[in-house]
Amino acid sequence: MLRITDSAAEEIKRQLSKATGQAEPRVRLGIIKGTVKMAVDQERAGDTTVNHEGNKLIVMDPATSHQLDERELDVDEATSALVIR
């Protein structure tokens, strides 16, 4: 399962607080041509959901979840960008 650091969870919460027009928005992770992409989306049937301290923050399709298993989502301190390690 993908792990989320506290700093990454706070950044995701900030991003989701700005989302409008969607009930219960989540950050969707997907892998496109070998690159991890992120977008605000909603949970879909069959998705893997990643929680942090009881908050549903991230959703992924099963293939992405499998590829990111045992990885960690963090914030790069130099750029303030979310990164997968």
C-alpha cells in the first residue's frame, strides 16, 4: 500500500479544499507512459483508496495501486511538489 507522509497529507488536503463542483473530491494517481500523474477526481467502483489518519485522500485504479505498492508520497522540500519515493 502507498504510504503518505504527514506533510504530503497536509498538501493534499490544501489542494482538495480548493476543489469545487465535486462532492467528496480525492486526488487520483495514475501512471501514464511511466510517469505518475495526479488530478482531482472522485472515487470510482474498484478503486483503491489511501487514507491518512482516517481521511480518504487518494484513489487509484488497481494497476496503479499495484505499481505504487510499498512506495511513499512525500513533499520535496526544495520545490514543495508532491513526489513518489
